[in-house]
Amino acid sequence: MSAIVAFLGRVMLAALFVLSGIDKIIDPSNAAAALTAASLPPTLAMPTGIFEVVAGLFLALGIMSRLVSILLAGFTLLTIFFFHNDWGDPMQSVQALKNLAIAGGLLVVFAYGQMRWSYDHIRAARKGEVVAADATARAHEAELRAARAEGRAEAAGVAVTDLDEHGHTKKRRWF
């Protein structure tokens, strides 16, 4: 159940950024005016929108979720610093607290970013499968080398011994 809730939370956080980014891409004039009011270059409106859409999609799909979530948390905290820093205005303080809560949610995604239903989880599971297959292949090769070494030892007239169930040495017969 917690995996489902974590997935839904990640998708909801991603939706905030995707929708906000699409709005900035479609009509960058509002974002450019806000950037100008904050003494930032208005040309950052379009790159900001693209960043929000791409990062939001990555977050929704779970691609590089830890990196994306920490970048978006930093981005959200910067919006508090640049745009919602008038604590005397009740509306600005509400917006700042909303962004602080979003950043907190993104930090939770950072902490638990590679949960089920994400590309990162699938990639980690696949990596584990590849490591296990490599270990099995190495073990098989070691067994083959040992068997070949025993065969050469018998061909040279060297007695090959083994231990019985009590730990005593016994001669092994090869037919």
C-alpha cells in the first residue's frame, strides 16, 4: 500500500511542475514579468518552463528521481527567496509556506526515490539480475577449471581425494 501512495505522491508533485512549465512555455510573458519584478532577466522564462516540464516528467516516470527531486526542491526554495519573500503580505507568506511544503515533499522523494513503479527501481532490479548472472557464470567457470584440473591430475597419476560425510579423506574413483 505504501508503494502505491508513494507513487501517487510523486505523480502529484510532478503534475505541479509539468502544468506550471507548460503554462510558462505557452505564455512566457507572465513569467517574464514576474522575473523582471524580481530583478532577474526575463529571458529565463522559457528555460524555466522547459526545466519544469522535463524535470516533472522525469519525476513522474521515476527517471533519476533522486537527482530530479533535489533539483526541484532547490528550485522551489529559490522561488521562496526570489518571489515570495515579503512576509508582511499574508498572500506571499501563504505562497512561501506552500512552496516550503512542496520542497519538503520533494525531499521525501529524494529519501525514498527508488521505490517501486519507477524506472530507477526497474534499473536497479535489472542491475541486480545482471550481477547475479555474472556471479553464476563465474562460479560455473571455476567449477569447469577445477574439473579440468582434476582430470589432468588423474592423467598424470596423481591420486585425487575427497572427504566423506565424516570429514575423512577417501579416494575418488573416476570411471
